[in-house]
Amino acid sequence: KEAGLGGSVIKPRSLPVAISFQDVCFGYTNSAKKGALHKLNLEIEAGKVTALVGPSGAGKTTVPRLILGLWQPSGGQIIIGGERHEDWNLESLRKLIAYVPQGDSVYLWDTTIGKNIGFPDPSAPFEKTVAAAKLAGIHDFIMTQPKGYNTRVGEHGVRLSGGQKQRVALARAIFVGSPVLVLDEATSAVDALTEEEIKNNLTSVQDGKTVLVIAHRLSTIYDADKIVVLCKGRKVEEGKHKQLIKLKGLYARMVALQSK
């Protein structure tokens, strides 16, 4: 169920944008006790990279869906850009945030790759589309196609692999240039070399933006300004990579398992 935000706020008080979760609860039933989040306090700091990690079912993907107004919390308060979540105009809120979902949730129109990337602004110069595609690591693949950027992707991108769809969606997010960038396991379907290339490219894209990264491969978020560890809908650890390793808690165990 969508939050149905009907407020009048159309822009944040200042840039970059901070996002704050204050005792936020979310449940799939009317009972917060059975929910995916339990009184979550989370500060996504303005102009910095915050990473969310944790086991499956920890509530990681719930966070961006609440931010975007796809779902509504059952308790607590979300503040975005200094304004209460419910006071935002829904369309304006979503323009504020560029969101790249997990591979299976990526939506592509049955049109060309170029138009899918440049959809937010069809009047923009073609060079902007190409630049975004290069940063997302999809340009070289596009150029192997007989029609290049004029290659049609099919309904829901059926002619592309999961990793290719993810990179097109990432290119679209880069193209938009929104002040908030949310990456929900946005490179989970690509190989390790491509993932490293994208990670390096995103360094320049993320500059000055508020970035929320939801990661399964922990190696992709070692350099995050802050790592928040969720477990069963609760925040259990928070800090930088080296700090969390020294705690020898859940994060350190997850890193050790992936290192094997």
C-alpha cells in the first residue's frame, strides 16, 4: 500500500539532503511486533555514503521503500530534507531520489536502450546518455549491438540479462542526477570485475550527493562513511568498516564468511 503522500512540500530546505528515521516501525500486519522494522533510528547523513547490511529478512529493502513512499510506517517519524515525510508532495519526493532496485525489480520500457536511459529528460543531449552509460559500465555492451543505443530491449527488458538491466537502470539514475541516490544491491547481478569498475566510476557520481547503499557483497561498501548493520528489523551495529571489524560482532562474522 502506498503512503499516498499529499503534502505541499516540493523541495528540501537545503542541499545536500539528510534523511532521518526516528523510532520507525513497519509491519506486514497491523502489529508492529510482527513487523520488518522495530523502532529503527537511522541517520542517513547529508552528502555522505551510508551502507545498510545484514542477513536476509533484516529489513534492509524496507528502508528505501518507506523513503520513496511505496509503503508507510506503522509508527515513528521519517524526516527528509528537514521536512516530515507525510508533508512531501509524492511526485516531488520521488524526483528528489534516484533509486536503483534489485535486479528482479528493475523496470524497463519496450523501447530502445538509449531512450530507457534518457527517459527522465528526452530533450537532453545524446552525449549525456552516453556519459551515464559509461559510468554504469554498460556502454561497451551497447556498442556490441548492431543498432547500438537504438537496440530495443523488449517488454520489461526481456532481451537483456539481469546484470545488463541493472546497469541500464543505474545509468538512468546517473543520468537524472538527483541529490539522493539509493542503490538497493544495484550490482548484485554483475560479475566481480564489472562491479569493481562501476564502484570506481561511482566515486565521482556520488560526490556531494546523499547516498544509501544496500549491499550483499560487503566488499563494495568497505569505504562507506558509515555502515549500519540490521538484524531482525533492528539496528545492532553502526560505524566504519575497521571499527566494526574490531567489534567482532555480526558484521565481522559476515565479512569473515564472505572472505572464505
